[in-house]
Amino acid sequence: MMKKKKGIFQRFLDIVERVGNKLPDPFALFVGLAVLMILTSWIFSLFNASVVHPGKGEVLPIKSLISAEGLQFILSSMLSNFTGFAPLGLVVVMMLGIGLAEKVGLFDYAVRKTILKSPPVLLTYTVVFVGIMGNLASDAAVVLIPPLAALVFYKVGRHPLAGLAAGFAGAGAGFTANLFIAGTDVLLAGISTEAARIMDETFTVSPVDNWFFNIASVIVLTIVGGLLTSKFIEPRLGVYKGDALEEEETEEHPNAKKAFINSVLAGLIYIAIIVVAIFIPNSPLTNEEGGLIPSSPFLTGIVPMILFFFIIIGLTFGISVGKIKSSKDISHYMSESVKDLSSYIVLVFAIAQFTAYFNWSNLGTWVAVNGAEFLESVNFTGMPLIIGYIIFTSLLNFLITSGSAKWAIEAPIFVPMFMELGYHPAFTQVAYRIADSSTNIITPLFPYMVIILAFMQRYDKKASIGTYMSLMIPYSLVFLVTWIILILVFFYLGIPFGPGIHARF
């Protein structure tokens, strides 16, 4: 029997899968990059390479890490590189609050009730919206929301694969957007800060610097994702005629509804107190001019405030349902959430060394300055440059799926380079985020692809990688194009991406 000839796209996916599978684990990848940085610094120093720091005006030689001074730096800074790496503390602290709210079941209850109680006319948009907002619970949303959406679609007589696709598109491709400040904002801002300090040692990227763009993204992607599902995906699937495997109903705590209401009220009271504190005369949360922008204590202290918010709503829900009965329970759930970060903490150790070597050797400044000069010399600047960078990152996603790992590689190169061209690091970060999120769902290396395929096969036993790709590619491409249009709108209309943050300095 002759084998069916594969199409060009299938052959392309096969190549991507083979190449991607040969890439080392992210930890090993960054260890390798750190070694490469050591060798590169030595080679550059042999040619007496140097660069003029654009801010300070001083000549910076490329310092070799294969030298007495370099060896001393490697040994003496290893611990401080790790413990002083900005994203580490920020992410761990945030997970204490977000993890508590997740472990006591608050997020799970909120997601289920939002989808199950949605009016039929708004169901599709609700699924996409909840999927996008689900990144508050990090990767848990990718596992929780798609099968729940498929089940709801099935029970109301609609094609379950359409619901699954909409939920997965929101949770996977819309991962970076949110109405609230999420763990992703904190993680990426920390890496961006480290990269920006290659050019300016005092520079800080705040977790709120992309907030306005993220809010707009949630609204726009919800509408676009809902329309795409209703007008294209569902008609293409047709009427569902299969038999689904009935899923077990999750047992709900009898006090869950009351607990959720209590947690919402507690959160609103907390927000009201902060708002009042901001507007009182001589507020300790405002700057010397009485405002929030720039550099007010409110913005610089936004992470602790978010932490307390999630702790309050998590505590309220946990106590109300009886999951928290003593202080031991609080520490237990927080510990469990930090355990989930174990692989990330190991990865950060390697990332921190790579970043420190890049900075100390002055290679970061050299790449930024020379790269910026080259781009200006070929007149490749402005939005064409940004769009080119977005496309580059979206393609790189086929080989490196970890968003934090990819940004840790790109940020030390592109953030300083774009700073030299006059772009704010938070703007570069936006461009990275939309590229990384959009193509998450169509890379064969995405770890949740297999899980989604398993969910698909509950409703269609013949579903395969082709079924998966045919459903998810439209979302990926439409989300990417929509986001590029949105970033163009913000750029040309001068809309701030976050409080006081514009594309250019």
C-alpha cells in the first residue's frame, strides 16, 4: 500500500519538530550560552574590541572572561548573580499570593461559573474571554478551560471542538493579555529591567508598563476570537454528530458560592481602600507633585499591593469553604505554589549567569550600539523594524517555546539595541509578548498540544495533528495580525502602553 504523500506544510512541521527536539533542555541551553559568552568575550578581547557607551561617553573595552579578572568575576559573582536576578524575587513573591488563590480553588470556581452561567448568545465570547483571563492561574488555564468549554458547547447542542478551540486559543494564543497585573507581567518586566540596565544602570521596567495595552488586547481579542469561532471555525466543523464521553461533574463545595461572593467583596474593599489612600491630601502613595506618574510609591510598590490583593481574596475564599482553618494551612498552600516554581528557579540560575556574563564583558553594549548603527545605516527603523522583529520572534517560537527562556535570550540583545534607536524597553517587551503568544498554539513543541489532542479525541476519535492544526492556525494568524494592527494604533496615535509609557522615550 502506497503511503500518502505529505503536503508542504506537513513536511515543514516535521522539520520543525525534528530540529526542535534536538535542542537541549532550557537549563542546558543557557549553560551552553554562558560557555559561548565566555569564549566570545575572549575572542573579542584578542582583537582589542571596544565600544563607546552612548550614555556615559566612555570607551568600554570588551573584557575577557578567560582571564584572571574574568575568573574572579565568575567565582565571586555566581551567588549574587542568582539571588540578585530581578525576576526571581518578583515571581516567587507573586506566586505566594496567586498560588494561594489557585490552590484553595478560587480560580477554578470562577472559571467554571463564568462559562457555565454565560448567556447562549455570549457563550463564544465568554469562552475566549475566560481563556485569556485564565493566565492569572498560569498554565493551569490551558488544561482547565478548553475541556470545560467543549463540554458546555456539547451540552447546548453546538460543536464541542469549536468550544475547545476557542478556549484553547484564548488561553494559549491570548496568554499575554489580561485586565489585571499577572505573573507574566512581573516575570517579563524583571528580565526587561536586567536588559535595560546594560545601557542605563538605574533603569526599571515596571509590571504595569504594558497594562493599558493588555487591557485593550483583552477586549479586541475577545471580539475577534468570538467572531472567528462563530463565523469561520464552527461553520467549517458543521453539525456535531458524534457521541462524547461524558465527563464526571466536579463536586462543588456547598459554601463555594458564598465564599466566592465573600472573596469578591473583600477584593473590592481592598481596592477601595487603596483608591481612597491615593486621593487623600499628601498621600504616601503619590509622588512629590501629588500624581502617580512618574515614579510614585504606588507604581514602585505595585507588586506588594498585588500580592496582598491575591492573599486577601485567597484567604477569604479558603476560610469560607473550610480549606484554611489555621495558619499552617496558609503556609501549606503557599509552599505548594512555590513548589510549582522549582523548575523555573533551576532555570533562573543558568539565565542569571548568562545575563551577568553578557553585561560584565560589555558584549551587550557592543551588540546594542553596533546593531543600532547598522539598522540606521540601512534605514531599517520605525515600525517596519518592529514588525520584522515580531515576525522573527513568532518564528523562533517554533524552536523555543518557553516564553521566559526566549525573552531571556532576546532581551539582552534587542532591548538595549532598540533603546539606542529611541524605543522604550516596555515597548520592545510588548512587541515580544504578542509574537510569543500568537504562535504558542501552533508549534509542535508546545507541551500542551498532546493534551489538547487527547481532549479532541473524546469528541472525535479520528482527530489528529491535522485536525488540531486546521483549527488552531486561523486563531494564531488572526491574533497575530490583530495584535500588529493594535500596536500600530497605539504607536501612531500616541496611546500610552502603560502609565506614562510610550513607544519612544
